[in-house]
Amino acid sequence: MGLKQDLLDAKVEALKLAGAPEPIPTEALKLQIELETEALVKFLLSCQFRITGLAAPVILEDFKIPPQEADIKNTVTSTDVPYPSGIATLPIRNPLNGGINGVITKDIDVDKLGGNTGFLQSTGYTFIGGDPDSQFGFDVDGEDGQREFTTVKLIREDIGDLL
């Protein structure tokens, strides 16, 4: 029915139980309820609510990895051109012995609009409360998922000064 009507019904029932003569005049009660409703709204708007449960996707805006050392597999070959003797010869492919930390990669610099090395494609999630273990454990695209995976509470200790 609504807060105002529920309060009016409660006051009328209480007055009946107290033995008030019927019909109970409600004009003064309606004014009282209007003032009480405004007081409740003012109170609620003054409250600080806390997010106590949240599962949501995260959008990574940018991503940068500095140069990294890399290993060379022994299947990698080098193409050597024989010592120039004035005669054209075919390049010779020589296998490398391989090794550890023998190569340094370039910076990996990407962002959602396209960085030096491409467009960022990443996923992730954030949460408050219980970890859903995977971003596939929740879906907050629709209202049902938002209701299921998001919780906001009013903590009594936060409103002591407002009471």
C-alpha cells in the first residue's frame, strides 16, 4: 500500500484498540503521518550505507609490462650469409645452441584504445565479501544479478548520532 497508508492504518487500529469512538477522524493523523514520513526520508537521506557484498566485473584501462629476459630454444636458427667473396651464394641456416636469458623482449604497452603494441584485451573482477572464485561465478548485467550479487546495509553504529 505504501508507507503513509500503512502508518495511517496502524494508528487507526491502535486507536480502536484504545477504545476511541468510531468513526475515527483521520485528518489530524494524516498530517502527523506526513510529518513523520518527511522525518523518515530526511533521516534515511542522512544515513551512510555501506556496501557489504559486491561482485562486479573490472575494466582494466591500461596494461604495461617492462622488457623481460627470455630464453632461446635450441630449435631457433640464425641465417648467416657466407663471407662476401664476390660470388652470390644462398644464406646458410645455422642452429643456435640455445640458452637462458639471452633475449630481451620489447615493452608490452597496450590500452583499451590501442597502445604501442596493440589493444588491451583483459578481464577480471572485484568483490567485497565472499570471493566468487571466478568472474564466471556471477553475472551483474541484469537487475536479477545485481540484486543477487550486491548488498548494501545500514549499520546501526553509523547512525547513532542521527537518532
